Amino acid sequence: MELYRVDYTLLGMVSSNCMKVLPISQSDEAEKKTQKIIVGDQEGIVHMFQIRKGKINMLFKTLPLEKITEVCLGGALGTVQDKIFLSMGTSVRGYTKKGRMFLSFDTGLLESIKCMYVTGNELLVSGKHIFSHFNDCKDISTYLCPELINSIITLDVIKMQGIMPILACADLCIRILEGSTVKETFYLSSEPISLHLMKNNGGSYGNEVLVGLQSGHIVLLKIEKNASTSILWELATQSKQGAVTCIDCYEFNGDDHLLIGRQSGSVEVYSLESHSVPIEKYKYSCSESITSIQGGAIRSFGIPEIVVTTFTGWLFGLTFVDQHIDKEIVLESSNIILNDEKQKILDIRTEVSDLERQVAIERNKYLEFTQKSSRPSVLPYLAIKNSMFLDSENLIYHLIIELEATIDNVLLQCNCLINLIDVENNNNAVVSKSKCKEEDNNKLLITYRCQLNTTKLELKMWSHEGDHGILTLYITPLLQPKCCQVCKFPIKPLLYHQRTNRNIVYQPQSFMTLSGGFSLSEAHLWISNCLPGFPEKPASQENLEYSFESIILDTVLLCAYSRGSINIKTDNITAISILKDNFSRDATRKNIKLDMNYEIAEGSLILMIDAIVSKLKTDIKNDKTLKLINAIKQLSVNPNTNGESLTKEYLLMISNEDKLKQEVFQRPLRMQRLQAIMLALFDDWHKLKGLNVKPNSREDLQEALQTSNTLDSLISMFEL
């Protein structure tokens, strides 16, 4: 499969799912017209385009309003879905394909609309936590979700004989509603980001939903009428491909295809068959995150195409080339500049030069005005798209920053120790490290100076559990006058614990309980300051329970709390020590007296040591093997030595070099991190048990961690 990129236009910043391709009507099909494109940007402007003879024709364009958060197509069930619905603020507007507004509806939500879905006369909208269902603009039901809502959808109304709202939530689960209550909760392996009906209609029975996850995986769910849910298949991808931001299904040459857009900027095309895992057919990568993806015949009637929008506002197409169509003809028809005459190109260049001169004149006037007068400069405010998420497969955090303007430099400052990892084939930035002074309470000062036309910066980092602080980013765009915007990210003490399904049969052997005169909100705040993935506010319940899993040691942490009580169960001794110190500090700051009890079981210590040793043996073996391979390669310096002198074992070892390097690269410095975890476990065990550390025992443990032969005897260095 071959596709060729065609840049159409540059709009304002575009949010996720704010571009749609209108279905072709029977009259347009008879006249062999191309399909229309509707786009809503963050400036509140609605654009409708149609490509005719290689040129973009603007069909209609609205005046700036509020930021458009989502665009949906709708209409009466069983008819062409060519009615356009836009969500902005707390209202929904409807337009015909000719640009006439026929609906302006205020939902009355207490927060701005984040997600929207339209089918027939049913309207589903949600903010961050509030979900509402309207029928003919009449309120039917409302649901207050305790977790952040990422996406909403409903199954096919006709095939399912009713409406069944589905919410993708930040606590790794799908919530299926019946009215204002949750009928079913189904947990996934990662946070669901986007939802889309299989083949755009839910499949043969209308009950199949595609789910794009934060980890980059795609899952196909089958949801029955009684809300029972099962996974038909899961498409596993590498974590570096990025989170799934948008999904679409499109039929090409009689075969169904799955279109995927990712935060990393990659566009992927998969072939869809019955219930088998899709097969990748094509992949394209750009330097900006993808916000919307659709399929349609845009440039030429009968020639399918993938239409894509990016965060900064680029609208471009990836044109399919059929084997019966001459490749040169498609290339010629897909390039707007090649169709223009030379004189027109010269006129455009002259116009660009005139605009550059006018910009320079106005800039000089502005500088003179601000320097000669006491009036302050007006600093531009830029919307920044940033995210920081945990890559559980590689044990690292991804930090992604994206601006609508070119990034000049980014300064990172943190009051706890953070280790940054080089991102291959990314950023094109020059890194400058600065020495930190203890009196300034800084442990990280790094500047990234970006090259020209860089609008996206991706960083990878890791830290040790127990360290906590605030990571502050000072982002300076390449604009005049010079300005800087600040973003802050909390580094939590137990940053490698991930939310999981709380229905865990296994019960840890160690526990900690706290009681005192603190409220439910204070208990929620204390715990959320230590563990990632907590909701912003506690749910409206008296007793709350959450479950976490350590992605490094595979231990679980069960947390239950209510007003005046916190109960922690876990086999992770270091986690108990960290929580104990942080809870004590927070209670002391608010002058709250705590009664704290804990019990550390020997079984927990043995379990942790076994978990660390099993992983450490693998890492030490891989490290030793790589060093041996490098030594074997040095034999090639001797002309009398060749491959025939090596045994089959060594030849096999050399053939597996790339695989070993990939394993080490995916989990950077895991061996050193596991050794640090073992030393922290040694200190925490003695501290919680009230034992004195014997002289030189810590040094002996540190030395024993270097070789695999002494790992099995580590338990003897702990006083049981």
C-alpha cells in the first residue's frame, strides 16, 4: 500500500476529534463530486472545505466563538448523517452542510463540554466528571463520575434496540451506564483514551467497540445487551508509538481498514477482518501529534484518501493509489503547486516578500513604541498541550510538550533528583546542564534549545521511589516580545505504583493503620500526594478503596480510607516506610495528632528479595553477556583469528547481541535501579523493625549485589 501526503491548509489549533468528512449524498455521487471536510478549531471558527480541480474551495466559515472541543455528524436514523454538531463551552450548535445554523442548545452543565456523541435525536455530552444524556434537547439522565472522563460513545441504537452509554475513564476502566447508574465496570490493561464503533456501526450486531489505550494498544470489546463485556482481540504495539488519540474505520477496495492516529505523530492503517487481530498495512510519521483522522474521497472522485489534522492546525491528506491508476497521474494531481503556472508561483513569492516586509515594519514600530513610552508590552498567551504518563513496559515516564508556535528553549527545574534519557531520532535540541546549588533547593537544571520549526518536545525520565518534588518547565516560544510560560508536574513518592483492578484475591502480609481527627478530604489529599492516578476529589462515599500495583516489583498495595481512618496493606516494605514518613509530615504540618500502627512481616521481606533477585539475575547476566560479546569482537583485530575458532555457544551469543541490547535499552539502568531498591529495603527493614545496622553490613550488601553468585545469600544479611 502506497500513500502520498498532500498539505491542504494551516488552520488554528485543532482539538481531538474536531474534523469530520461528510458522507457523500446520492446527488453528489451522481455528479461525481468529492466529499466535504468540516473542521472546528480552538479559536471557535468552523471551516468547511471541498477540493475541486486540485484547489481548496471554502464553502462556509463562521466568525470566532468559543473554543470548539468536538465535532460530530448526525441526522435522522436511517438517513445520510450530514448534520454538523459542535460543542463549545457548555452549549451545542448544529449546522447544515450549507452552513445554516439550526440548533443552539445550552446543556446547563456546570463544566465545559469535553466529549460529545450524537446519534438520531440522542445527544450525549460530558465534562471532566459530569455526563448527561438528552433526547430532543430534553434532559433524560445525569451521572457524576468519580474519575476523569476521556471519551464517550453509545452502541448502535437500532441494532441494540436502545441506548447504552459507554464512558472511557482515567481509572483504567470502561463504565457502561443504564440511566444514571453504572450497570457494568470493565477494567483494561491501560487507561482508555478514545472510543469508536467497529466499522463505524458497531459491527454486524452493533455491539463492538474499538478502544484506544494510553499504552498505544487497541482493544476490540464486545458488549452484550445485559452489559456483559469481553475482549475479542487486543492489538499490542510498542510503547514508543504513543497513545491512541483518534480512530476511524474506512472501506477501501471492498476491504475494511482501521485508521489510527497517535500522540507521537504516527498514522497507521490496518486491515480489518472478522474477529482476528488487524494487520498493519501502512505507517506514516510526522512531527506533530494527530488530533483527528478520517477516510474519504477528497481530491478526486473514486480515489480514497486519509484526511488528518494535527494539534497545530495542519490539515493534510494521505492519498491511496490504486494499482490500476498511473502513479505519475496521482502524484501530479495531488500536488497543488505543480498544477499552477510559473507566473502564479512568482506572484505568490512576491506576495510573501511583501508580507515579510510589512511584518518587519510593524515589528520595528512596535519596538519603538514600547521603548519610547512607559506602556508595557502585551505578552501573547499560547495554549500548551502537555502530558506526563508512565510507560509501564519500560519503567520510565514520558513528558510531551507541544505548542502552536516554534519552541525556542525549555528550562527544566526540579527540587528532587530526576534522570533524563536521550530520545532517539527526536527533539533536535541542544542540551545544556547547569550545576545546582544546595541553598537554592535545586537538584535539576537543564535547558533544551530547540532548532527552528520545532513545535513538539518529548522527554523520557526516571527517578527513585521515595524522592518527591515539583518538576517545573519554563517554556519560551520563538516570538516577539519574549515571553515564558510555566508548567508544573508533581513527582510523587510512589511514582512507580499504577492503579489496577481492586478485586484482588491476594492479601499482603504487612499493613499500616492510621487514625486521628482528619477528614475524608484530608485523607484523600494525603494519599493522592503519594500515589499517582488518584481522582481530583474523593467520591461521595463514606468508605473508599483503591488498589495499586508496583510495576517494578509486581507487589500490590491496597488502600482503604474513610473519615479519621487510613488502612494500607502491602508487601512492599519500602512503600510502607515512604507512606509513614509522608503521612507524618502532612499531619504535623496541619497540627493533627495521629495514632499509627504497622506490622512488617518476614514473608513480605522474603517476597521482595525474591522479586528483586530474580530480575537482578537477568540484568547481571545480560550485562555480563554484552561485555563478553565486546571482548569476543576484539579478537577480530588478530588476523589469525576468524569465526571458525569460536564455539557454537559464542556464535549464538553474538547473533543475539541486538536482541540483548534492545532489552537493555527498553529498561534503562534497571540493574542499578534494582540495586538501589535493595539498599533502600535494607534501610527500611532495620528502621521499621527498630534494629541497629551492623558495621560494614550495608557495604557488604552493596558488594554482594554486583555478582549473581552471591544473590541467593542476600537474605542472610537481613536480621530476621
